[in-house]
Amino acid sequence: GSSRKSALACVLCLAQMSSKSTLYTRTGDQGESSLYNGQRTSKTNIIFYALGDLDELNSQLGVAKQHCRDQSNPLLVQVLSEVQCDLILMGSHVATPAESSAPGAMEKVQFDPDGQKLSTLESLIDSLDEQLPPLKNFILPSGGHSSCALHVARSVCRRAERSLVSFHHEHSTPANEAVLKYINRLSDLLFVAARFAAAREGAPETVFQAESGQRTHSIAASERPALDPGSARASLPSLLVRVATIVGVLAAATGTWLALHRRH
């Protein structure tokens, strides 16, 4: 009763005293938003579908990373952090379409021009996969919280890829091809990372069976070879270096992301 009214009065008083937050601008209230190059366009533009899917993927990777941290899996925590940074940079690239951006602006947001990020993903896939038993059946998303969260991220990644393919059809450039290669390989990495997480945590993966009476078989931890996280870590010589060198770029990319969202 009275205490609730007093609390509400205090909130309203504080609201009147506070300055306007920069988190909202009201400029997107009519269904338009700005790209990184300043161009205003409808939020139904395929670019915003692609950016939204990348944002959702990054959020899901944050959930998966927290599960991996809770399970003391520092290798996957490190890998997922690096991927999250790559997705921010990818978003900056997507939000700067070549046909409506100055050449200088495009140079600042090029994504993986030397193919190093793609090469790192492939090395990780090879290293993690060689420590796992070969797949002889389809598996269902399973194997503990970390594994399941990574499977969800993989599914979101595939949707982001479809949006990016549609974006590429409308804005075809050689630079966009690097984005498509990376996002395609990323879903493969997330699949093998999910299996690696299950194996490391000793959580069984459920094998798909067509007949309902046979759906009890799982790949138990005893069927898996001993894992060597150091083996995967050894294939990351550039990863730690890139984490250090990317800090400066990330600062600019984060500013880009915030500026983009503040225009909504």
C-alpha cells in the first residue's frame, strides 16, 4: 500500500533528476535504423536480419561459454571468446555495404582479408576432431549443458549463414565471400566443440535410432579415447597473439556496435 506508493514516488523523483540515457535515441521508432556508414534504411532490410542473427549467435555463444567455464573447460572458453570477437568484427563489415560506403570506410572493416581467421577455425576443428571417436550414427543434441548450448549455437549459426547468403546475393563482393567461408566453417567448429565438451565432461551423447524401442543407446565416456586439451591448445599459436593484437580493433568495433544500436 503506502510503502509501494512511496517507492514509486522515489523512482519518479529520481527519473526527473536524471539526464536522458544514451541507450535510446527514438530515431528508430518509425521502423528505420542506420548502418555503420550512416545510411538510413528499413529494419526489414536483409542487412538487419543478418546483423540480428549474428547478435543472437554471439549471445548464445556467451551462454555456452559460461557453461564451459562452470565445467572448468578453459580451452573452449578461450576459443568461444575469440569467436565472439570475430562476430563483432563481422557485424561491422556487414553494416558497411560496399555500394553505399566510401573506400576508406570499407578498408577499416574488412573481415579476414588474409584468411587467417578461417585457417584458425580449420586447425581447431582438425585438432578437436582427432581426439574424438569417429561418428558412425547421427547423434541428438545431448551430452551435458555445455554440449547442448553449443548445439543450439550451431543451429543459430546455420540461420545466420542463411541470412548472410541472402545478404551476399544482394551485395556481392569478394570481401563478403570471406564472411561466408568463416560462418560456414564456424558451424562445423561448434559441432565438434559440442562433442568435445561432452567427452571432456564425461556426459554421454544420445545416438539417433529410427525405432523407438532402440533409443536407449548412448556414446558413453568409456567408449571415448582420453582427451588431451594440450593437443588442441598446441594448434593455437596464433590465437593468444591475436587476442592481444585484437584489443585495439575490438575497441573500435565495440564503438561501432554501440553506435549502430543507439540509432535504433
